[in-house]
Amino acid sequence: MNARKLAVLAVAAFAFAGCSSLKNPEPRSAKVVFPHSRHASLGCTDCHDDISKQTKVQCAPLPGAAKCNDCHDPAKEPAVATAVAGLRKPSDFKDSKLTFSHADHLPKVNGKCDGCHQVLSDPAQKGSTTPPMATCTACHHHAEEFTAARCQPCHVDFKSYPLKPVSAFAHAGDFKRDHARYARTSAATCAQCHDQTYCAQCHAAETRPAKPSIIFPEKVEADFIHRGDFISRHQIEAQADPASCRRCHGSGFCESCHQDQRLSSRTLGAGGTRNPHPQGWVSPGSGQFHGTAARNNVVSCAACHDQGAASICVTCHRVGGIGGNPHPAGYSSQHPRGDIAKTPMCRICHTNGV
Amino acid sequence: MRTRSAAVVAALVLASTGARADTVDVSSTTMLMWQKDFRLPASTNTSQLVELRSVVPLLEILNVSARDIRNPVAEHLQLELSTWGGVELADHRWQPGPSLSSDFSGDLDVAYLKGDLLSQRLTLRLGRQHVVEGNARMLHVDGVEAVVRLPENFGISGYFGKPVASRFDAVGTDRTTNATRGDYAGGGRVSYAYPGWAEGGVSFAWAIDHGNLSRQDLGGDLRVTPYRALTLNGFVDYSLYEARVAEGNVMATWQLWRRLSLSADYRHLEPDLFLPRDSILAVFSNAKQNDLGGNLHLTIPCLAAGLDADYHALLEPAGTGHDARLKGTAHPYGPYITVGAELRYLHNPDNGYSEARLFGGHQMGRLAFTLDLQGFYFESLVNDHRTSLLATATAGYDLGDGFRAQVSGGGGYTPFVSDQFEVMAKLVYNQTYHLREVR
């Protein structure tokens, strides 16, 4: 089975797995929702008696049938017994994706649950009963955390929530430039909203079919690096920040295009090469000398000339060649001559091992 | 190949066991494009013109994300898949590589299974993925990553795999285009977090290429919040092989008040250390590059507007450059109307460009329009021209049930193509299915 067929099979299997999960979901209406309004005379902790000890939000401690039976006799109230049997169970809920401790918070609100829980579940209540985030931000100032992308430790997983439009979560400043700083230290923070399928829209440079600004021309607010006529300006961007290119693109990426545009040394003798170098490129002291350019930005050279032993540089700069010693000052202090014999790359020029 | 086979087997096992996901996101994008690609003439010394070719690629991009897949082995089991396939209906595109050997192409961008084991102490991710944390440099790898959560907010993570290469003719090159060149790459990170105050780690990255060391770096990262409105970030990546710092940066972000935040940063780079150590070009330079600058972000509530101003001085080996940007976005008549403008000035010691951009969008019920105008003025001649001007317009219609249709057209002139024109039709399907209620 070839790789392409495997990929198609994988897609089909994944799709089947996804579809099978969608068949016959249990409708919420089939479950009985606990009527809080009929029990208003009780205190919250009469039923939720362990809540003051809960350090996590999870559904397991929800009161069960035994708690109902403290007041209701199933034998005398069969309707209640039926309702209790049909109550939504903890397994009907996902555990919360928030880090929240009732044990910590209840003393701060003097045990008044309704400070946060202003809407309780009830058969007539169709909307969400989970306290909204505004309840949290009424005490917790959120702007600083939002700006600095400090979602943790409160939020554990945003993806499970139906989020507001993404525009409400636009990352401030030059986030295109700065986002790596956050991701390096806490990728988990990014992962609360963004799966890697999202990251791959820009970061899968080896495999994507087109650049993001081509696929998403409608995202006019986005800061796509390669938007518009990037070809005309790419060498300027590459000089300003050579490392920025090399974070995503290896030499093969640059050369694959340069070769097709007859700009690569690989096309020498194959239909002609369009020499991109200025006059004086091989003349020391010309002001355009290639040695100076290579010292200043060798990453640009690698865009066409990174072919190992077949590199055009070797022709002149091998030991005994007309190009002389190409190493920068201080190179020998980091690389003793003994390394030559051990390093195949060195032996391309130092053919005799010294 | 083994990795792909394992992914297929895992998928079949999941499907056959009736594994059910609580949340399934499906996204499908079908695109048909028509555009003119150029080929440069063979020589600058002749009167040969730039050759134009019509390219008509048909692309299908599929994303599937299934979370909280119920299964007997792992908690929070998650499947992430991003894949695409395409066919060239006319000439082959040259971007991002030379002519493909076949009219058909396709690849996997991401395909992994992730789950928690040992009461969420261990998270495993298996398949094609990105490694994000520490000094991994967003490594695209076919492999495995493991994250272990230790007591007292300590953690250890490790990864190992084969750097992704275009194995399906996607780029059409016989060479790897991965920034991390190598047969195998691995690394890890030891981290510590003091919730709400600090988090950081020490990381290691390693890659080997045909038996030779391609990369061997030690990294350190730290984020500190000494008080609520101030965040300090720092990162350093040190090449153990060259005994030099490849990259170091520090940044301070200060939220002066709710509507205004400021940041200042300094970065040191030694760009040659971003080349593989087994590259012949790795021995030619040890140049250093620094940049220093900051950013201001201002929110103007009455216009629902945001303003960003950035400036960085580029301290390059050949002299000092400047990178300045001003961008404003506003929603003056409600959230459904967007207008924005962007100015940029990038100047290296021997070349540079200025950019002006206007953009906007209007959503009217199911209809949405956008317009984008972008112009450049180049300090040095590019193919004997100094200017580039492109306009792109889109019109989209929400068909309902998660479907959206869109057409876009773009045109203008660039230093390489005097009358550029391209059109695209796109059909997008986005749907999220929730099976259980989130409390």
C-alpha cells in the first residue's frame, strides 16, 4: 500500500470515527433537570454538603439519589423516585475546564453561594446555569492577564467552550513577533485555544499547499508575514532578520524556488543562470565583495549554495585553493585542528586531514 | 512510513471500537484558483522577458479535531488531523517549489493522537506534530512527545522523531526544506511554574544528519510577573557545539492602564547558528545581529479601535537599520464594519522598503466583503522597478449549516509582473459537534 492510499485510508477512518461519535447522541431533554425552584426553602449546603471542602470543580460530588431520599420516601412518592432515577448524572457532564476551588472562595463570600450562582438549574431554565466569566472578573481584574496571555492557572481548556468571535481575543501589540516568547515558556497556554491544526496554518512550511494569505484572503486584519508581493521584498526581510526565515525554512526551501527561477548555482549549465550578484562580487575591495557579504549574512548565501561538498564555495576555498582561508577571526580557538579528522564537513576542504 | 502506518492502525482501532469524541471540529476548504506565475529569464544580459504561465490548482484542505474521545486507555484522548490534496489543472505552480513530477500533490500537516495517562501525570503525543516549548524552534517532526507533570509544579518533557520532509511531492524538491535538517531530532525541557508569578525552564535540542551533528543547543526560558501589570520574558539559546549564544532576548510588557500597554525588548542573534552545523556555510561567519525597540498598544473605546506602534533599531554587521510600523484598526459603526491602515518602514544599511496598506471589511447578514490595498516602494531597484501595488477583494456568503462560499479576486503590478490578476473560488465547511455539556 503506498503512502497516498494510506493517507486516504487514515482520513476515511478518522471521518468514520468522528461520525460514529455523532450517531444517536443522548438528547439533554431526555434527562430530568433538578428543580431548584421547588427546593428554595433549603439551604445550598443541605444537599451540597461537601462543597466547602471541594478544591476542584468536578461533577462527581453532585448529590445523588441517597440525598433525595433523606426527605423523599421512594415508596410513598413513586413519581419523585422516577424523577430521581432520571436525573442527570455526573457522567452526563464534562468536568469543568476551570481551575476553581470552592473551598477557597466560599469563605471570601461569607458562604453566600448566590453571589456567583445567580441562575440555578431548573426544568424551565433553558440557558446555561454556569456562572459567566463576568462573575469572576467582578473580583479578579482580568485585563493584565489578558494582555500578557496568562490564561493559566485559571483556565485549563478553552477549546471546549463555544468562544466569542476570535476578534474579541485579538492579541495586542506585534503579536506575530512576540507570540513565540509566550509559546516557548508555556505552550499549554496557547493550547487552551489553539490546536496544532491552527498553528500548522502558518508553521507547516514544508507541507502546506500555499501561504496563509493566499488561503485566507478574507482575513484582512491578520498580520501574515508573507502577505501580498513578498517575492519582491523577501531579500530585504531576510537581511533584516535572517534567523526569522531560518526558523521555518531550510536551505532546500529557498533553493527549490531559486532553482526554478534560474537563480541557483544548481542551474549552471542547465539552460543558463541569472546571476543575481552585483558587479565586483569577486573583487576584493570593490564594496560589493562576496566575502564581506558572506561574513555579514551567510544565511543568504545558504539560500542557493548549501550543497555540502558540491557547494561552489569549496571550489576556491578548499585548502590550497585561490580563495584562501574563509574562517572568521577566532574560529580556530573554538575548533582545534584535531576536529578536522573527526568531522566530515571539515574534510571537504581539508582533504588531507589537516 | 512506520509513523504513518501507526497512525492508520490507531485510527482503525479507534473506529472499530466505536470510540466516541465529546467534541468534534470538522473543517473542509475547497479552493479553485487561477493565477499567473512568472519565470525569470535565463540571463540579465539579454532582452528576454519574464515568462508568464497560467496555473489552476484545485486544493482540498481537511482539518479534523476530535477531543475527549472516550476510550479505556487514556484520558482526554484527542485526535488532530490537518491534511490536504491538490491537482494542477494547467501548468504547475512554482511556489513553493519547482515543477512537480505529477499533477497530483498532497501532504499531512499535522496528524497526531494525544492523551493523558497515569492520572494525568503523563501526556503523550504521537504522530506528525510541532514541538513548541523551549528551544525546539517549532520543530515539525514525525515522532513522539511526552510531558510528565511532577509534584510542586515541576515538569519534564521530551521528544524524539524524524524532522518532517516533503515526502509527497508537496514542495517538489529532492532536498528537505525543514529548518532542522537531520535524520533524527530530539530534546527535552525541565520546567517549573509558580502559578501566577513565574514559569520557566531549561531545554535541550539535538539533531543528527547522516551521522553528523546538525544541532546541539541548550536553552533557557523564563517568564516573571513581579506585579500584575508587568511581565518580563527572557530566552537564551546556546550552541554547545560552537560555544556561542545563538539567540538571546528579553522583553518587558507593562500595562500602564487598561487601554494602554507598552513593551520594550532587546534581542541578540548570531544567524549562522541557525544553519545546520554540518552545512559547509557554517564555517564562514560568526556575525552578530542585535535589535532593540518597543511597542505601544492603545485601545480607543469610542471608536472600538486599536492602535499599534512598533519601532526596532536593527544593529546589523553592515550598519544600523530601522524597522518601524504603525497599524490602526477600527470598528466605527459597530462590530460588523472594519477599517484599518498600516504603514511600515524597513531599512537595512544597503536596501529597504516602505509599505502602505489599507484594508476593510463589511458583514451584512450572510454577506461579507473585504478589500485590501497594499503598496510598496523599494529603495533599491527590484528587477528594474521600485514599486509594487496589489489589491485584493473578497465576497463571501454564509450558506448555512456550516457552509460558506467565497470568491476573491486580486490584481495589480509588481516588479516581476506588470499586469497581475488572480481569482479564487472557495467553499468552506466548518462545524463543531458537542455531545456533552460543559459545566
